[in-house]
Amino acid sequence: MIEVEVQNETDQTERKLKFVTVPRIGEGVRLVDEKGFKASYDVLDVWYQEAEFGGIWIPYIHVRKTP
């Protein structure tokens, strides 16, 4: 499992979630929204940042609720 930081543009939140693979740009993911219901989100951006504690790269994704 890969821990990914998810930045949600729709409700302006950040959460760490575990994925089997890092989603790609343009893919859809199902997440629980702020009301507790599952909703579809589009992946807008994917990037990696080096962790403060060494040579480990942490994935980040930027998502927005699918209209």
C-alpha cells in the first residue's frame, strides 16, 4: 500500500489515503465526500516531493469532484 496525500479542490481539504497504485492524471477515483457519501473525483495533478527524513519520495494528488 502506498500512502498518498490527497488535496481536494472541491471542499479544500487534505487527507492521507492508502492506494495500491498511485492514480494517474485523468483517472477517476471514488472517495468519501464531506457528507459521508461516496463520490467520483477526477485526478487533476500528480507530483512527488522528497520527504524531510531522507531519500523517500511522497506522492501527492490534486482532485476535483466530477460534475
